[in-house]
Amino acid sequence: MSEALLIEHCSPTLAGIKTANLFSCPFRGDSEIFAFVRTVNRLLNGKGLRILPLRKTAGHVLFYVFRPALLKRDLGQEDAAALLRERGYSPENPDRCIARLAKRLKESEAFPHEIGLFLGYPPEDVRGFIENGPRSCKLSGCWKVYGDAEAARKQFERFSKCRRIYRSLLGKGRTVENLTVRT
């Protein structure tokens, strides 16, 4: 598992402009997963970032890279908290929410739709997807947009620009640790 993988999938989170990202990659065993998690957390915890394995499947692991402070803020929003409570979460405790999300991921092959809240997506867009499905959205990008399409478009562009800049800087010798913003 390389720095390039983290840059490709998590640049906006590393930069502090997004709450979280998910990425999946192959693994050879639990020891490899734990070593990777330990290394990344040792490097980046002091900058306000954590990584957790959320789900293991045949030869792959789904990693969750997030900023706990931003997650707490996001899950505490009234609309997000209501949506989570409807699905059996306790939004006042982000660690318990992550544990419940991991359990739901293990119980089903499909992603539970509330996962968008854990990635920093607007609650109105998460609810819109749950209630209307993917076809009636106003815009499709990093997520399906049902609310403010213009704000989402700007955010998509911001994330894309961040990824391009981080790829370039990694190519010039910068490390993930150097590129991760302290929050």
C-alpha cells in the first residue's frame, strides 16, 4: 500500500477540506493491514487524521480515512443526526457511529446509504438519495446532489484540483506526512 494510493483517494481529507474518504485495496493478511494502519496513524494522528479498516472481503480491505473533529461536527448537524437516529445510530458518539457503520457494512454487500454522512456529504443530498434513488438527482459527481447543485459543483472542482496538486507534489518528492494539513 503506497503513498500514491492515499494521495489518489484521500487528498481532500489530507488537505483538511473534506471530512473523510474511503478506499479499497488488496491485502495479504491481517498483519499487513494492521502494520499499514499503525504506520499511517503514527504519522498522521498528530495532524488530526485517523485511518481504520471498515470491512474486509476476499483479499481486499476498505479503509476509512477521516478527521475526527470534522466528523463530530458533521454528525452533530441537526439533519444528519436525525437521519442517523432513524437508522439506529447515536450521533452524539462518533466512535460508536463508526462501529455501527462497520457492522452494517459487514452485514450487507451494498453500502448503507447513510455512509455519505460519514464522508461529509450534505445531509439533504444523503436523504435525497435515500428517498429518491440515483435517477432524480440534480447533479452527479463525488456524490448525487439533490440540494444546492452549484455549491456541490464548486466542491467537486475543489476536490479535483486538490487531487491534481497533491499528485504533482508527490511526484516532486513530497510525502503524505508533508502534505497532510494539521487541523
